[in-house]
Amino acid sequence: MAVITLNANTLHTLKCPSGTRRVEFCDAEVKGLYLLVSDTGNQTFFWRTKVDGKTTHKKIGSSLTMSLANARAEVLRLKSEQSALAHQTPASLEQKAKDDMTLDDLWVEYYDFAKTTIPRSVKRLEQLWRIRIQPSFGHMVMREITLRQVQSFMMDLRKEGLSAATADYHGALLKRLGSMAVKWGYLDTNFTKGIELFHEFNGVENVLNDAQLQKLLSVLHTDSNRPICLLALLLLSSGMRLNEALSAQWKNVSIENRIWTVPRELSKSKRQRNVVLSDSALEVIEQIDRKESDIFVFINRKTNKPFVNVFKPWNRLRIKAGVPFLRLHDLRHMYATYCVNNGRSIFEVSQLLGHADTRTTIRYSHLSSKTLLEAANSVTTKMTDVMRVKPSPLVFAEAAR
């Protein structure tokens, strides 16, 4: 290592001594700058400095593409940055990190949080983020994201052809991210504050008429694929959700008490609930091919594991029954609808379905015109009954006073 005043006109004369792979020529004018010359003739500028007590070497550039003057200027700039950084307080460094935080940075932290708090939803959230939100906002500094940009993003989703509900899912996730950024101290104000969601109900509502139901039941009672047929019959007889049934374990089924317990980790409301087993539901359970070693109720005997996806066999069954539009979730919807049409109250149906709010149940309760007419005629009946009662003379006397 030699300390010399590097000269732009003589750089090309600097050679690596024979028998040495490389040598350093340190600049006497700018401390820390040196030119590394290899035995192959390559010449590279480096800056030697100390970071946290350790010596580091930062490459500045090749002498073929960078002049000596530019190399010196770059080292002086880096020294100035290093000096300014050394005088920053921990508080100022923390604030700078917050000011420079991108939505990508927040997502990494939020995703780990979501996996432990809402594990059932995390897969859907990851899809919303990865496919559309991350390409649009991931690279952006959070403090620079505006409500107008978020609202325009929502409108673009609708123009893309996505449903209002799907667009709202994206908006809700952005709103959640902004809320957590405020809660964790990264932002003062949620960048989605004041966002307008579409709030349009676009759910598909399929309820079979008597003829369609009869055909479906005939198929479910006779088709050779008994596990899937029994699964569908159970959903229709109990109003259970598909994932609740597929994840159900025998230890949670009490035939004696006619109760099927859904643990909180499987419940959409995150609360344990009890499914009341009707007579038809009990009949279905009794027909299930159960072995002593079975833990789960619905087992795929080809794999001896619980069913994961039953779309293909269900699709065949619904086409066979002449109702190709019917989803497995529609069976839960039909269960609620039939309950209400048979005179059960919204409160009762809400309890059967495990809804925390009866307003959620209303979308499942499509009363028949006959039921509504009976309700309306109940007033007529009351008026007619009153009119049939002849008032006593005393009543007329009291009225005349």
C-alpha cells in the first residue's frame, strides 16, 4: 500500500508489482480514497471507512468509466452523508424510517400479524394484495398515498369488470392497512379516511321450488357417491357452512344431545356455536360410513384424509338433478328460507344459523307470498273477530255520555 497524491494524467502508469496480485494506491488529497490496481491491469476506486467500529471498503467505480475528480467528489459526498447520519438522534432516525416507509413495508408486518389473528381470512387477503393492491400501491411511500388515489383505484376495479362487493373487499383491506399504520404509530391519519365503498348487494340467491327439490333429493338419496350426497343432505338439514362440515370431527358430535359443536377457530363469527341436529340431520349422520380410527366426519376413502375440494363430484350431482346453478352454499340459504316460510321467526333462524346480528339473517329469509298474505290477513281476522262481538247496552250508554 502506497500513499501518493493520485494524478489523473499518471493513473495509467500505476502497475501492480511482479509477484503481487493487487496493490493499493491511497490518495493523499482525499483521505480514505484509494485506487486498487490488479495484476490484470484493472483499476478501481474504493473508499475505506469505518462503520460501527469495523473497517469497510465501498466500491466507487472503475477508472475506465469514472474520472479521478468524480471519484474524489463522490467520496466527499459519502463522507458528508456519514457525518450527518452520525449526528442524528435515535428519535430522528426512527422518524425518518417512518417517513420513508412504503406500503410494501407495512404489508410485511401486517401479514405476519394477520396470520395469527385472522388465519381463516389470510389467504384471501394475500390474493387481494398480490394481484391488484401491491402493483398499484406497494412501492409508494405511505405518507404520499392520497384518498383520491385510493378512490380512483376502486373505480378502476369496477371498470375492469369486478363486482361492487369484490371492489369493496380491496377497499376494506386498504382501509385496514391504513388503520393499522395509525394504530402502530407509522401514520397520523389513515390515508383511506373518508373512503366511499359501493355497498351493493350482488349475492346470488338460489332457492329450489318443490319440483326441483324433489329431483335433487332423489339424486342425493340414490347416487353411488354416498359421502358427497350425505354431505349435501347434512348441509340442507342443518344449515351448516361447507367448511364447518368438511372440518368437523366426531368428538364434536353429540347424538344424545342432538348438538354438533362448531369450535371457535372454525366458526365465521369466531365464537363457538352449537348446531341443532334435526331428525333428518340425525338420519344423515347415522348413514355415514364411520370407522373407529376416523377423526373427521367426512373422509375421502381414496386418501383416508378429510375432503378438501368437493366441487367436481358436486357439479356432477347438481347437473344430474337438473339444477346446474345450485351451489353447496345455497343449501344453507335454502335451509334458512324454508324455516322462515314455515313460520319460524327471524330470531329463531338467526340462532340456528349462528348469526350474531339478525340483520345478517334477513338476506336468507325470503318469505313466500302465501306467508305474507297470512300475516296480513291476521289483522283482518282480528278486526272481524272484534266486529262479531255484540257490545252490551252499557257500552252504548258510556259512549253517549
